[in-house]
Amino acid sequence: MTGPASHFVRSFVGIQRLLPAARDSNSRWQVGRTVIDLALKRGIFADGSEELTPVTSDVPPLIPLAPVACFLLIKPSRWEQLSLATVNAYAAAPQVVRLVNH
């Protein structure tokens, strides 16, 4: 293949793959498998790069990913609690929405 289409970049956000793994399976095994696939860059992670937490030789990018992975490995059924907490932390407050809409 030649031209612009041959120069695509495959990327992913690991946390966004861990949440559906927990939601869809409610299984520690499936969450663990997703963590392993992510760490080994296999399966859907093959030939891709992490956007949010690119792990190179530094530890800081693991800071958001590791607690999420551990939380979901311990109790996959709490994926929704984690997801809602994240949305609530970053969503615009109703006052901001009203200000922007006026």
C-alpha cells in the first residue's frame, strides 16, 4: 500500500480497554488477561502505542494505569463505580454548562 493511507498510527488507551473487559465479563481472569495483553502488546494492543499512559523507561505513566488495573482485578463488578467517579471528577459543573449556553 502506498500513499497517505499506508502511514497510519495505531493507538489505544489502556484504561479504556480495562473498563469494558471488567464490564463485559465481570471476570478477574478477563481483566488479568487484558492487563497481560496490554503489558506484552499482544492481541488488540499489538503494533500500537498507548496514548494516555505511554510506558517507556519511566514509572510515572504507570501511576494512573496500575491502580485502575488493581482495582478491577480485585473487584471487576465495580467498573461502573470507577467510571462514574472519573466522569464526575472531570465533567463540567452545571453552572459552567449554563454559563457556556448563555
